[in-house]
Amino acid sequence: MNISSWFAVRRELSPRKQTVLGVGSFLLPLLVWCIVSYVPFVWHPMVLVSNPGDVDYFQVDMLVDKAVYNDELANMQSQGKAVPQGTAANPIYLPAPHQVAKAFYTAFTTPPESKDGNWLHESLWHSIQIIFWGFVLSSLIGVPLGILCGTYSAISRLNEPFVEFFRYLPAPAFGALMVAILGIYDGPKIAIIVIGTFFQQVLIVANTTRKLDYGLLEAAMTLGTSKLKLLFHVILPGILPELYRDQRILLGWAWTYLIVAELIGTSSGITWFITQQARYQHFDNVYAAIFMIGLLGLGGDLLLAMLGKKLFPWDRPANKE
Amino acid sequence: MTLPSYLEQSPAVRERFKRLKAREVILEVKHLGKVYKAAKGETTALKDINFKTHRREFVCVIGPSGCGKSTLVRILAGLESHSSGDVLLDGIPVDGPGRDRGMVFQGYTLFPWLSVKKNVMFGLEMNGMSASEAGREAELWLELVGLEKFASAYPHELSGGMKQRVAIARALVNQPRILLMDEPFGALDAQTRAKMQAHLLEIWRNIDITIVFITHDLDEAIFLADRILVLKAHPGEVQELIEVPVLRPRSAEQTTSPEFLATKARLEALIHPPEPEPLEDEQEKLVKPHMIRFVNVADNVE
């Protein structure tokens, strides 16, 4: 295969190459992880003790530092006692891929550790609901306000300076305040997502609205369109595909606020699951849960992208015009 | 060959102009002026423009870049305000855009989210016509521009010429008093442009419509217009209102006729006067090519 065909400057690759590279982008980190996990002489800074020998504090299945193990080994040898045995291992916080893959399944089948705890699917569903309501509430006001800011200069001048200021305030900083106002359950969590999303949303939507070709508005005006009708018959349909793309990006934003939001008040959802599992040192479950968030986010976005193609058949991102 | 004067009109042409001027005045522009106020000071874009357009007249506006011809047509459309003077349509002052003045833009400006037919229906629906009635009207006008087969296509699926046909149908379906066209064929290739010019004349012949057409192409202006309003730049002022002495109906062969050439010579003289140098863009003046020969003297291309 010709190497230079893979590196044409600013030229798109063939669909086959795109797929190959797309799969590769996931396989590459996985490969690194596999090498670190399965090749014994790569890293493996610990030793898993299989036979303590005469070392009094060693136990079967104990993880010790390689240096400590080697010291004790030399000790026992010099004293002529039974030497310990063990295999090189990675720290507990780095489980091997197959362990995480197994946890991916068993995390759903394992009942909660505590009686009042939640199953994993319940935790996930709770998280999705938090995201959903946070995003919907933010959009209900953010999208119309953004469109109005992009349409009417007066509204933009009145709003945007403050919004511009507010968006630099980190949303988690409002955690304690929100708990004081909204209690310890879902209220403050949804509020954090709203605070994290809303201000960006107003500015992004306003900008998208401003990017609409003014020529379209002029054309509509010469066709006898009233000012109010311009908003609903030209601006709104005109920006819809871009608005949809914005919303997808903003939804990704909302996901990044999820973990912080769920730590506020009583920890809940997938975050509660992760912190619980980490406490019991079930790091395979922790990784599985983190990957689930990634899969939900990416899967949701891909689904929305496909839906977008169906919804806006006239929209051509490649359209040069 | 010596050309006749562009002012000389054959009896048939003179007769036509007499009939044309007997028709009622649709558009009257009186002492129109436009001053742009910027931080650096005021710029006069248009100064004391006066002309009248009669019903079913085809007027072309021509002039060098920066003469304000686009500004003029945008003021007529109501998309821009003017600083002084009056624009009267049927004797009524123009105030803001309205459906009585249709406009076709160089950049097509079709609504990308609407099908071709819905684009044409847009104006009618905005003015309160029911969808079914507007649909019937739109079909009629699409047939007139020859695009009935593309009624359900989206604008991005059409070629430039086809897009401009849709834009013309979209403007005409509203039955405006006057059709304003701002360099509508400027972005088209030469062949498509010639076809569109012929097609536009065909439409104009069959419909009660007055057309004000902006162009910077001299041939296009002479081929299309009854009268040509020649503007000069800095400030934009009327230089001359030329009555085109070329017989109608027009055809491509006439571009070599003496009347055509005489008119073109006159336009050339007005727009590109031999002395002094035409006032160009400030930056353009800085461009002074200094030609150096990079090839062998014997290696001659001409």
C-alpha cells in the first residue's frame, strides 16, 4: 500500500481507510493497555504472593512492592529459611482488560453491597434522568433566549455581557449554595448541570443565529414577510440544522458536569456506584462504569447524528455555498 | 467602418420609445441621495439621482465599481434607507421592503430548507394565501421558468442557472409592480448567462412587469435594456440615460449590428474614459506590474 496516499495534506481519505483508522483509534489504546497488563516484564511493579514462605507478614494473594519482596527474599535466603514465592503483578488500580470486560457484565448481575443500595442499571438510569432534566431545563430557556439575542441587538446587548461573565464561574462552585436552596437530593444536581450548560448555550445559540445568511432575511422581506414572521419562517428553520449540532455539543458538555453534580448532596447515580466500588477496591467495576458513561455519551451522540441526517435532508455540511 | 451615432434611432425604434413613454410612470426617483456616516467621516454614495421608469420598461443600471448601483437598487427595494430625495412607486413613497417590489439577488438567496416549489410559494403564504392556492400558483410559475420537474428538489441540488430561475419565479409569483435584479447573472458562466438573458426577455415580453436590472456587463445591458442608466463613481451620479437604439425583439446576432456597437462605444467612453485614468480602488493603484522576460527571446508565443 502506498504510504503517501494516507498522508495527503487536507484531503479526505477513502471510506475504507476512514473505517480502518476509526477502529484503530480504539484498538490502539486497548493494545497499550493489553501490553502493560499481559506482558510480565512491562511495568508490573508489584508481586502477588502465592506462597509466603517464612516471611511472617506475607499472606497468600497479598500484593507487595517488588523492592520489599526482593528484600524479604534475600533476607530469607541469607537466614536459610523457606523463601516466599510470587508472580509479577500490576497495582490493584490497574485491572487487566479481561477483568474489566467481565466486570462489565457482572456489574449488572451483582446485587448491591448494602441493603438500601441500587443495582447498576438503576444508578445509570438515575444519572440519565439527571442529565435529561438538566439539559431540558437549560434548553427551555437557553435556546429561545439565544435565538432572541442573535436576532435582536437590544436583547443581545442587555443579556450577553452578564452571560459572558457568568460562564466563567465554575458550576461546581455553586454546589453548596444549591444544596442550601434545593435540598440534598436531585434538585441541586440538576441545577449544577443547568448552570454548567445554560450560559454557554445562550452564547453559542446566539452566535449560530447571527451566522445565518442575512441575504435570506432580505429576500424574505422583499417577498413581503413581516418582522415577526421572519423569526418563525426564516430564522428558525434557517438555523435548525446548526442549532441541532450545537445541542449535541452542549449535551456532551452536560455529561462532563454529571460526576461533579452527583457528588453534591447525597451522592447518587453512577457516581455513587463508582465511589462505592472504589471504596471496596473493585477497580474493575470502576473502569467498567467509567466506560459505560463513555459508551452512553458516544452512543447517544451517534444516534442523534443519524437522526439529524433524517430530520434535515437539505443540510449539507459539505455544501460549499 | 464608421459607426452611426448612438443617438440615431430608426423609425421603428423611435415609435417604440414614443409608446413606451406614453405609458404611466411606475417608478420615479427624485433627487435621491445617500450618505454613509462612518467614524472616518461621511462618504457620499449617491448624489442627486433622477429618473423615471414607465410601465413594462426594461431599465439597466450600469457603472464602474463603487458607483453605488447596488446601493441604488437596495434603496429601491427598501432594504436600505436614503439620506435625501424621494423614491415613488406609483406615486407613493417607498418605506421599507414590500411585496410590490420583487428582488432577485446575485447570491440566489433561496431558502435551503424549502423545496423549489415551497420556495416559490413562500411569498404568497407570507401574505396570507392558503397553501393549496399558493401551490397551484407556484406550479404555474415553475412551468413558466421550465422547472416543473424540479418542484420537489432542494435548492442545493440545482445548478446556478436553475437556482436563479427559481429566484425569478419566487419574486414574480407575488405579482410585484417592479422587479429589481442586482447582478443576477454575475455568478453564472457565459453560456448559462446568455441563455438566462434570452429567457428573462421572454418572461418580460409575456408579463406585465417593469424591470430594473443592475449589471457591470456592457453587452448584457445593451442586449436587455430599453434604456440604460449610466452612473459614475465618487460620488454616484447619473452620467447619462441612454435610449438603446437596437430593435426588438433582440437576438444574439444583433450584438454585431452598428447600433449595438455604437451604443457600446458610447458606454465604453462613459465608463472607461481614456483620460484621465478612472478612479480605481486605492489599493489597486499601488499595483504596478513590472514585466520581466523569463524566456528565451527566440521562444515566442505570439
